[in-house]
Amino acid sequence: KVDYDVCSNYGNWLYSAGIGNDPRDNRKFNMIKQGLDYDGNGDYVRLWVPELQGIKGADIHTPWALSSAALSQAGVTLGETYPWPVVTAPEWSRHIPQRPGGSPHPRGRRGPEQHKDRGIDFYFSRKKDA
């Protein structure tokens, strides 16, 4: 089945990019929560992202949070066969299983080095003096 509703899809893409029309302040699109709510087993992701087909269940929504053993077993090498996330929002943490030691991401939750002082709030808040 193909999902094709031009107006709805365009509006949803704008909203998820943070430029849609939303009267609520500080509103963010939580991709991890949406994936878990609407694709709990990861079947849709597995269909369109063949690089992650070896990852079982809902773990497919957060491959960077998996152990190196789990990634190896799934045939995934972060940074090679599948990219590291550009940024991980702090509010995603409640939807990501915590790894032993407390950090869900081996490089922290900040994303690339050039944005190390900017959290996701920098990009979505009206105040930009960070």
C-alpha cells in the first residue's frame, strides 16, 4: 500500500522540519516516540531502510543505542553501513533503552562535534543567543 496524500504529507514534512504552522511554543517532533507509536515492531523502517533489516523489533528506531555486539550480529557498523545520528534530542532519552553505564549513545547525546554546545532546543526555540 502506498501512502499518498500530497497536502497531508507536505504539511507533516514541514512540521517535522520545524517550519510548519503550530501555535504552541517550544513544540518538537519526537521521531523516536512516533516510530514506537506507529511502527512498534519496525516493519516500515525495515522495508525502506534495508541496512537495518538485521535489527530485531523496536530497537530499529535507535540503532546507535545498541551494543556493539548487537550491531555486529545485525551486520550494522555505525558510521560505515549506517550513519551516526546528526543530533539526538534530550527528550528522546525516555524512549531509548539505557545501556549499562547510563549513556544511550557512546559519543554522548550531542551529535557532531561542530554542534557540541547546542542542544536540540537551540534549533527550535525563538531565543538564539547560544
